Amino acid sequence: MAESNRPVKASGMGGAPAAPGPAPQAGAKGTIAFVALEFYPATAGGTGILLHHTVASLLRRGYTVLLLVDMQRHEVERIRHEVRLGFVNGDRLAVHLVDDLLVGPAGAALEGVSFADPEQRRSARFALALKALSSTTPIDMVEFYDYCGPAYYSLAEAGQGGMPPVAVRLHNTVELIARRIRSPLDPDRLLQFGMERAAIAGADMLLAPGDAY
């Protein structure tokens, strides 16, 4: 794992809209954020299962964990009021919905902006939401999934300061899937391929299952 070249902020926890969870106890080792579309068992999906176990491990070790999610509100509420209670040190877990963080001035930058691809818009929304969250909650590292390059705009914002170090977890990119199944080239996918490549190239850290990957 490569070390970040950007300064790491001190750990802590601040307020956020829509009651994401209780404030963490003093003495936490650090604050790790995860950008996600899935979290088991509130949603289906293998990535959500992996994230569930990763979060459980970090909580047991005394870290504070933030989930920055683009999900249905009822799924978020299930994580907050049901799933979280099953974790050791579950009081150190807070869940932040992108829609809530983009209410008001934080989301104004997207007004009237058109995007060529829905995943490009999602990446921009994640970046603005992460910036809003970081302004009130010091974060030591944020982890993105690789699929469709959601970290793209957050890495672009990082050059202007105020963003935590970015890690990208290698899971399966849409380009890798397309190559493996030898699907016909879809021109609309080229933007997603480019965002994936840029996010992997620009990340402060890459997380992989092993050297062979």
C-alpha cells in the first residue's frame, strides 16, 4: 500500500444532517470513511458484504467509521437503526446520505450542470458531499470502490485542498469486466473507462486482494 503524499488530518467527528449516528467516544484511533452504494444486509451485493466485514473489523479495533452512501433512504435508516446495533463499538459508526449533505449551498454547484453519463454525475455528487462532510468532520482516509470511477471528481477537488487522502479498492472495473467477457465496445462506456483509469492513477492508495490481482 502506497503512503499518501497529502497531510493527514487529526481524527474526530462533527455534526451532520439527518442524524447520521451518535458522536464517537473519545480515544478513537482514527476516522475512516467509505463511499458506497451497498452495505449488507440493508442492500444486496458482494461489495456490500465485503464492506460490512471491513467496517466490523475497524470498529472492533477502535476506529470511527463513516459511511457516505448513495442509497434509498429506507436502506440508510435500516443501517442506522438496525444493522449498526449488531456491531461491536457500533456507536462509532455514522451513516451519511449524499442527498442530505447536498441540501442548500453544498449542492448549488450542480444546479444547471449537465453530465454526459449518470456515473459522471454520481462522482460529482460524491465529491461535493465528501467536501461538505470533511468541512465539519476530520477524516483520516476515504475509501472508494473502483467500478465506474466514483473517486474521479474527489481527486480533482483534492488539488484545491480540504479533502482527505483517497484510497481506491480494486474490485472489478467495468473495463476489466468488458475485456474479460469480450463484449462489443460501447462508446458510451469510454467515459467510464477513462474515469476508472484516472481514479486508479491518481489515488493516494490502492487496496487490492493480493499481489496477483
